[in-house]
Amino acid sequence: MMDILFFKIALALYLLSTAGYIASLLVRRVQVAKVSTWILFSAFIVQGLSIVFRYVRMGHTPVIGLHDSLSFFVWAMTGTYLAFQLKTKTRVLGAFVSPVAFFVMMVASVRLGGDVSLPEILRGGLVPVHAVLSITGEALFALACCAGAMYLIQDGFIKHRRITNFSRLLPPLRDLDRISHVSLLWGFPLLTLGTIAGALWARTVWGSHWSWDPKQVWTLMAWLLYAFVLHQRLAIGWNGRKAALLSIGALFILLAALIGVSAFFTTAHRFV
């Protein structure tokens, strides 16, 4: 099956790009990071082909289920990061993005080759809309988290006046903050629209927009925190360290909603 073959190739390329980015930090050479960026771009293209072939084989948008949702998450996050490369000098940020992509792909590979049939309850136009918008928004939030984490590292070097060859290799604070800001600016409305689509679908299937499902509650908590961060950025002008810390904290709450809730609570969203 071509989708499985291309997925495995993409996984290998993500591993290779991760090794390259780590090597760029160890040898302190931007050129190594540039090569790793091209490898990451190749992984993005190959994974896109995997998604297309999976769509053909399944007959519906491949965003439902653990494997497909995680795979699409990685593809959206990687594509967004690569797009930022066109206007910012943040190649070394790939040292954070690429390992996350590889790790998530490894988790997704657990269900590789599994059942591709779609339950009757998930058949409907709103389901892929809900999944695609929500996962894309979450991928943007993950990118904001990576940029925020690297911002904190670079900010720490500057504050403690530890300007070394390593710190010079890291992206400028302005570019990292810009990536975090733009990711939040686009990720929030996408997650909001995805949540609305999910609520409309829930009304059709379960007869209610809101059922106090644990995953709904935790997702709402994350949404409120992201709304607060975005408001502070736009209305008050928050940036830098505060925004980076809140972006990281909000992502952990979102991850708890996506992963932790299914492990410890009874939820109607086990299809994800």
C-alpha cells in the first residue's frame, strides 16, 4: 500500500532531519541546519503524498483516528514552519520542530496499517471540517510553543550576558516572537471554527451542543487560556517572555485534553 510506504519514508526523513538539526547545534554550523531544512521539506512532501494515497484508499478525508489525526498534525505543523522560513532567519528552530514531528510520527506509526473503515456516526460533512480545522489550529499552537521555548533559551543567554557561538546560532528574539504571535493569531480562529463545527455535529448526532464531556471541558480550558494570551498580545501589547511562557502552558493543557483525558476519563471522543 503506497500510503504506508510513503509514511515510512517520511518517518525516516524526519529522523534524518532531527539528527541533522541536533548536529548543527553540536558543531555550531548554520549550513548543517540548512541541509536539515531541505530534508525536512522532503519529509513534508513525501508525507503529503502519503496523505493523498491514504485518502484514495479510504475514500474519505484521512483525519479521523489516532494515526490519521497525528499524521495530519505533523504535516500541518511542518508545513507552517517551513513557510516561516521564507521570511525569517529561524532555521535552527527546526531543532525543536523536527524532533517533535518525529516523535509524533512514531506515536502515529503504532496504528499504521490498521482499520481504515469509518464508523457510521463519523460519516458527515462536518466531521472532516471539525477535524481539519481543529488539528491545524493545534499544530499552529505547537509551533508557537516551540518558538516560545527557543525564545526563553535565547532570552536567558542575553539576560545573563552569555553571548557565545552557540547563542549566536539561535534565531533572533524578534523572529521567534513573530512566529509565536502569527501562529497564535491564525491558530486561535481555526480552533474556534473547528470547535463550532464539532458542536454542530454533536447537536446532530447526540442532540446537544454541549454534554460536559471531559475532553470538551479541557479543550474549553485551553481555548480560554489561548483567548487570554491573544487578547493580551493584541490589546495590551504583551510579547516576549510572558507570552512565551503562557503559550507553552496553554499547549500542555491542550495536550491534556487531547491525550490525557482519553487515558484517565470516560469520554465520547475516543475515536480520536
